[in-house]
Amino acid sequence: MTISNLKLNEETGKYIITSELSSDEIIETAKKLLNNRLRRGAIFNSPTQVTDYLEVHLKELEHEVFYMLYLDNQNRLIDKEILFTGTINAASVYPREIVKSVLKKNAASVILAHNHPSGIAEPSQADKLITTKIQHALNHIDVSVLDHIIIGENTVSFAERGLI
């Protein structure tokens, strides 16, 4: 991978900054590096890998989005996408559309995610209810929901809280 202003040290696997960067350039570079980690076929070795990616892409959005990571039966990434876009405090999510998308991508499991532009990552009753509806819908086609992650000022994982 080539990113201007960065050079990969082949021996250590670490990057060296080759010129001055503004804070915006650093953020854009970090996004590119995270995108490279989460390319098709990437294997998820830790929840931190997923949350790091989601935080960079969803935390600063001013409107709510519902995001999906599609995985194969070895937990390798097939695809990722924003499925639904909402307003400052809600996004309409339709389980039927999720099932259609999962079938189209031939996923064995998924990770759900959405942001809370308010910064408060605590799951609402509506968040819990839609997660349960999605789980039930996907269970009918033998697809597992591995987690539902909410991004705000901090990150909340349904799996870590025992909600999935």
C-alpha cells in the first residue's frame, strides 16, 4: 500500500512519516490504513480491530447511520456498507432489507453497527428491539449476528454486555 507522506519500514512493519502533515491529513491517512486492514478477506483477530475502524468512520458523522460488516464462515470480511441513513437522532432500519442484503452477499454472519451523533453510546430500547428483530430474521436463514456495536463518545458492544 502506498500513501504519500508515509514510508513502510519493512523490518519493523511500522510507518515513518516522510514530511509534515496537518491534523486533517493524519486523520485521512489513518482512515486509509484502517480501510486497508479491513479489505475483503481480512480476518477479524480482535474486537478492537473492528471498533477502531468503526470509530474512525462513524464517530464524527452528524447523522445516524446503520452499518453492516458481512463475514464468511471463517469470519473473513466479505463486504461492508452503510445500509440505512437517518437524521440526527434516528435511522429507520428494515430487517427485510437486511435479509435481502445478507443473501445477496452470501454472508454466514454479520456485525451490526450504528452511531449516536449525540455522543451517548448507551443502547436505547429501540436499539435492543431492532437487534432482536434482526437476529430473529437472520436466524431463519442460518446467519449469525456476532455483535451490534454503537459508536458515540465511547463504544458499546452488545456481545460484551451479553445482549447478543
